[in-house]
Amino acid sequence: MEVHAHTHTPRKKWTHYLWEFLMLFLAVFCGFLAENIREHKVEKEREKQYIKSLVEDLKADQVALSAHIANVTDGIRMMDTLIYNLDHPEEIASHTGEIYFLARLAPRLFPLSISNRTFEQLKNSGSFRLIHSINISNKIMAYYEKLPLVRLLESINETEFTEYKKAAAKIFDPGIFVSMEGANNGIVRRNDNPPLKHMETDRLEELSIFSVYMHGTKKGVLGAADEMKRIGAALINDLQKEYHLN
């Protein structure tokens, strides 16, 4: 009976195993590196898209703020005139047409309309982490942190307006107010001087004091809107420079 010799697989050197390990390690590392580079590129593209959208929002805000500032400035000017007339009872009879007109328009304060869609997306989705510059991130936050002050002042104005209307109801004829209403919720000044319902000094002073309160609140709104517009314009400039936007 023949005896077959066992075949032996030559034992590999330790350097061979080391080489295999290094090759496997390099393959995994390069794959990880490529994926990391790809993710970084995707995040950079997302960041720039968010910034482009944010700049468009900020530009829309600049237009809205300019209109709001002009509207509030007109309201302050009208309130100045109304307060002057109320504080000079001897001149009221010859200026009632103007007083009726100012009493309807001067207290109005339309809410500031801000385009914060992109900011809310960044905040609610956790995408603020995409913004690589802490300085830029802080400037964005500083801009939108001005809005709560505007909203607070608008709320105060609404409360004061409620009290103002109670005082106005004691002085003005509602029928004359109705006759001044024009198209699209506009108010048309009358050419005559219709009489006030009451001319008592204490009632005129009550309306005047609430007018003074609202005048002060409007000045606060004006200051906050001016500051927000200034910060917004600077932020647009910073974002365009940082991200090389046209």
C-alpha cells in the first residue's frame, strides 16, 4: 500500500499579513475620506443655498421696513398735530375737520411684515450648524432678535388704542366718522368743520393724554424699525462678501 505524502501550503510571512491589513485599512480609510469630502461638499452647497434665500428675505425686509418707517413717521407727525389741536381748545372750532381726520388716521399702526421663512427653517431644522462662521451666525441672530421688541411695542400700541377709542367715543360723532370713509378702507378729509359731540376740557384732555402715550409708543416703534433696517443692510453686505454673492 502506497503512502501518500501530505501536501503542505507554504506558510505566509508575517509581512504578507501586514501588507493585506494595510491595503484593507487604506481602502476603508479612502472610502471614509471620499464620503466625508462628499458630505462636506453637499453641506457647503446647502449652506450657500440657505444664505442666498436668507439674503432675498433680508432684501424684501428692507423694502418692508422702508415703507413701515415712512408710515410710522406719518403717524407721528399726524399725532403731533392732533395733540396740538386738543391742547388749544380756543382753536378747536375752526379745526374740527382736521381733528376728525387726524383722530381716525393718526392712531393707526399696521404690523411690520418681516420675511423670516428662511430663518425659521434654519432654526427649526437644526441647519444653523451649516453656517461655518460664528460671527455671521451671531449677526443673523442679532438681526432677528430685534423683531420681538417691535412686536412688543405693537402690542402696547394696541392696548393704548383701545383706551384711546373709549375716550374718542365721548367726543366724536360716529356719523361723521362714517361719512369720511372712502374706497379701500381709506379716510377722506371733509372740507367743512363739523361739530364735535362734546367740547368739555376734561374729555379733550383725556383724549390728548392717550394720544401722547401712543405718540411715544410710535416713536419707540420708529427707533426699533430704523435699527432693524440698519442692521439688516449691514448683514446683507456681510453675507454677500462672505459667500461671494453677486
